[in-house]
Amino acid sequence: LYSRKGRLDMVRSCFEEMNEIGVQPNVTTYNTLIHAFASLDDLDSAEVAFDQLKAEGLHPNVWTYSSLMKVHLLKKDVHSVRRCFNEMLEENVLPNTITYNTMIDALGKAGLVTE
């Protein structure tokens, strides 16, 4: 809700409040956070949230990787889209339609359609 209204301050505040009252974030929480940051063009915070998720011993799922790939696509960073996709495969996370579409979009924008 806050991200739809452009309230990045409230997105951060809710996440911080969860931690303060002892509510442990899970993968879904981080996926929501990464998506919110990405939708508000705070790409660095999205990457930080992804790193935090992994640092807490949580395992990213297809939605996590797809959101992060979209972050890198927004930054026009095809190398990082590929790296993220390969990491996902190495972690035995199966891509879905969104993941493949993001990869195709990234390769197309980079002029690498034959790959």
C-alpha cells in the first residue's frame, strides 16, 4: 500500500518496526520489500534488502530472484541480470514465466537476442 502511494519512508518504517517488536522477516517480507524499493526506483535499497535476506540465512525463491532481476533490468545492467539468473539456477530455484520474460527483455535491450 505504501509503495503504491510513493511512501518509501513508510515502507522502511514498517520494516524497522517489525524488527523492533521482534517479528522476524521471512522471504515473503523481503520479497515485498524488494518489490517496493524497485517500484519506487530505490534500486540500491532493493539490493541491500536482498543481501540482508541472505545474511539472515533465508533462501531466496523465484519471486525474490525475479524482482531482483527486474531491479537490474531497470538499471540496464544485463550482466547482473544474467548473474542473478545463474545464481538462481545454481541454488536449484526453478525459473517461471516472469523470470524468463525478464531475461529475454534484458537480452533484447542489450542487443543479444541470439543468446
